[in-house]
Amino acid sequence: MINCEYSTFKVTPLNDQTVAFRLKGEFGKHVTKELREEIMNALENLKQNVVIDLTRVNDIDTSAAALLVEGIRVSEVTNTSFKVIGIN
């Protein structure tokens, strides 16, 4: 689990091909760099499918939105899946 002042995220393998990132709190520039590194490693190097769980997120800024778009684009190039759940 990565802890920042305003948010946390936990990386959980769901199976051999899929990893989930569960975020809590604010999803913004203070967590985006570390999270981006983990997501891009999963997609590009490990060729894993990625699930982003926003169920416990209470605020998203533009850098977070940009990371989600980048994840979608990279998953298309790497022939993997990128899903976002828990958007309320």
C-alpha cells in the first residue's frame, strides 16, 4: 500500500493476468506519479490487465483523468485491458 497525505492505493493481483489498483481518498497529482509507474509497468512490461477501483475515491483532478486516458491508450497498444470501476 502506498500512503500519501491525502490518499492511498493498494495493488492487488486478481489472477496471473490481472492486477487491481484500489484507491482511497483524493486521486490527484500527489499520487499520480507513483500510481502511473505501477500501472505502466503492469501494462507495458508485465502485459497484465488493469482494474482501477475508484469506489473509495472522493475527488479526482485533471492529472488523474489524464492518467486514466493514458492507461486506456497504452492498453490498446499492448493488447491488454484497462477498466475503471466504482465511478459514482
